[in-house]
Amino acid sequence: MPPAFTIFILSFSLLFGANYCQIERPHVIFILADDLGWNDVSFHGSPQIPTTNIDKLASEGIILNNYYVSPLCTPSRSSLMTGKYPIHTGMQHDVIYGPQPYGLPLQLKLLPEYFKDLGYVNRIVGKWHLGFFHTNYTPTARGFDSHFGYFCGHQDYFDHTAQETNYDWGLDMRNGSKLMKSLFGQYSTTLFTHEAVRLIDSHNSSESLFLYLAHLAVHAGNSYAPLQAPKKYVSRFPHIKNHNRRIFAGMTAALDDSIGDTKNTLWEGGVRASGFVWSLKLEERKRVSSQLMHISDWLPTLYHAVGGDTSELPSDLDGFNMWPSLNNNSPSPRKAVLHNIDDLLNIAALRYEDFKVVIGRTFDGKYDNWFPLPEEIEYDSNEVNFFRSHSFINLKNATVFCGPVPQNASENCQPQLKPCLFNIKEDPCEFHNLALDKPDVLQMLLDKLNDYNSTAVPPVNKPDDPRANPRLHGYAWVPWINTEM
């Protein structure tokens, strides 16, 4: 199983519990971590990097064991914000790079705009990555009341510059429209955590708050120093021999502390995400959910959870309202997950019920392989004494067991030549290609892929615009087109 590229951790929480009676709708915190793999959190069994704060919240809520995202940053964020698959927003091909003059189309209404209609104060801390060439595409023009963070897909963790494609580096850290040059040398994860805590502490508790904390961690920084973490975090992992893995562990530990204080492949490792939901409003907590769920489901799910009428949402959303299923542990209304269709790369993948079809390969098959999993973690109740006994059982149930890789696993599926078919429920690591054994099932999924593709809109990608070069703007990434839109 290739490494996962994105993790989404969701906390739906009632903050300021003593003041809850003063507000009509609950506060919502959505925490999103970038490029953290399935086994990079210890609630899925990783022995190398204990994420005890994340595990604590997860074990007390609902761990989402059948939760899917897109394999890249921009497409996933577009689904989160719109409730739609990337093929229906034009975001299905690649990501938005700094000098490219496009963004999530303005005719699409975003999650914070729906929350604004319900009276919420909306804050974003961290990564945007949905376009900034014109101010109309930036967070504060799209439903958020404030933004502390960055526009591009990555930044250096300490100097907060971004080097995009072949252009010069430029500062990409801002508080609203103000560039934050004074934060040089301060670690991004810590900065975003402190700002999130500040916003919570200073918030008028009589108003409902939606806080979207989109961490940089553990996404790579600039190419000259992709893995970065303070020494105090890296030093926690002397048992990890690989230098880069040890730094990555430090990055994860810093992320885990932040929770306590507050990859482009269509294989399961690239689209199956680690996630959980916690809320006092949930009737059945402390369990592992196998209900099929997609990142596009959060918009209607959260809208319903905070008291919105989902019948007022657009009828063409791809997302489902999962709140009744999560709340009552009832079957998911979702039968299918479209992982993506990218006609420019000739790749596609779809899951329908237990089966999944994969067509084509990315990066010449660089990620068409399986990577060894760490040994099963043994939880020490003396060390993590904040867990209750049944919470340990929950975490054990959240582990995916694959078994040894069959000798012919890399040969029986060549998706660039013929579609591959897997039973994900029985074969979560995609060892056994069933295309020849179940031709009727394969054809059914191919027909469904064609049906989806018939509804796709063209990708909205645009080539680099040299006017975006940070050298022209005081070595900073800023909106560079000011014409009327």
C-alpha cells in the first residue's frame, strides 16, 4: 500500500461549555493536517510516533475507518469547501501553483458562506491553496472573517517563504492583507496553534464560531529543506534510525502537541484518510466507524449538525448528510466514492460498495508499490493514563491488517494496460486483482465511471503568469491581478 497523502482530523466540539446556553448554534473546530499517512498516527497502530493527544480525542469520539479524500491538496480542499467532487468544480487535475492565475470558481458557494448565513463568525488559520491571483479568490472574500496563514501549497517552516515552480522564493505568511515579516525563525505549526488558541480565548462566546485550522504539518517545506522540526521534537525519537523519518516524527509530534493545545496516487494509501469526529452532540461515541464517507460529505453533515436545513442546500451536491448515520450508528447513505477522473493523465478510480476499480498510473508507477508497515503498537496504560480501558479497544479496532504481500502482487495488476478490480473490504491493501474473476462487477464499475465522466466540467487550470513572480512584489506572494472581475 503506498503512503497516504492527506489526513483530515475533524473535531466538532462544543467549546466554552459553560456558555453554550447563550448561543443558538454550537462552535465548530475543523482541524486539517496535511500529508500525514494512515500509519503515521498511533490510533491506527503506528509504534514509531505516539500521537497521544490526537489518540485521546479520537478514542473519545468516532474514528472514521472508511473515510476518503482526494489524493492531492487542492482537489481535497475544493471538495471540503463545496461539497462536490473535483470533476464538478474543475479542480480534478493537479494543484494550484503560486504563479497560476486561477482558483476555485467564484460561482461556487463555500462552506463558510453557508455558515455565515447561519450567523457564524468564520476564522481560518493556516493553509488556503484554493487560489489567490485576485483578492476575490482569497479566504476573506469567500466567507471567512479573518485569515492568519499562507496562500500557496507549502512554505518553509521557519522563514515562511515559498518557492513555487521555477520562480523566485517569496514570503507567504500573512494576517489578513498584512505580510508578517516579523515571524522569521518561528515554527509554523506552533504559530498556527498559538493563533488558533488566541482566537478561541478572545472569541465572544455569545456568537457561534467556525474555526478552520488547516495545518502546514506534515507537508514538506521547500525543496532545499523539505523536512523541518524543532530539535526538541526530533530528540524524542532516538530509536528511529532513518534521519528523515526521525525529522518527520518530530514534525508529527509538534502537530500532536498542537492538537493537545487546541500524495498523488489513487491507491488506498493515497485516498484513504485518517479522521475522527468528536462532539457532545453525538449519542454513540467511543467507537470505530466503518461507514463509507467522503470529504465532500462534511458540508451537508456539518450544516445539518449545527441546525441548518439541508433541503435548502443545492441539489447538485455530491456530499451526503452523514450526521444521522454517525449519530445513530446507522448505515451510510453513501454507496460510492469517486476518487477522481483526470482525463489529461488518463487516470480514474471509483469505489462502489466493497469494490474498487483503478485505471492508469501516476508518476510512471512510482507509488504502485507496497511499503512495509511498522510493528503493531502496544499501548501502555501507565504512560497514556488518560485513556479508559474501552478506548484501547477502539484504537485496536482502528488498525488495518494486510498480511504479507503475495509474490505476484506487483504483476497481477497493471492499471496502465487494463483496469484493476479489488474488494476493498476483504483486501484493503489491494493485493488481489479480481478483474478476470469478476468481469460483470468490473463492467458495472466502468459503466458508473463513464456516467460520472459525462457530468464532468473541464479542468480550470491555467499556465504560469510571469507577473506573479515574487521578485516583482518585494519578494512576496501576493494577489497580482487587480482588474474588475
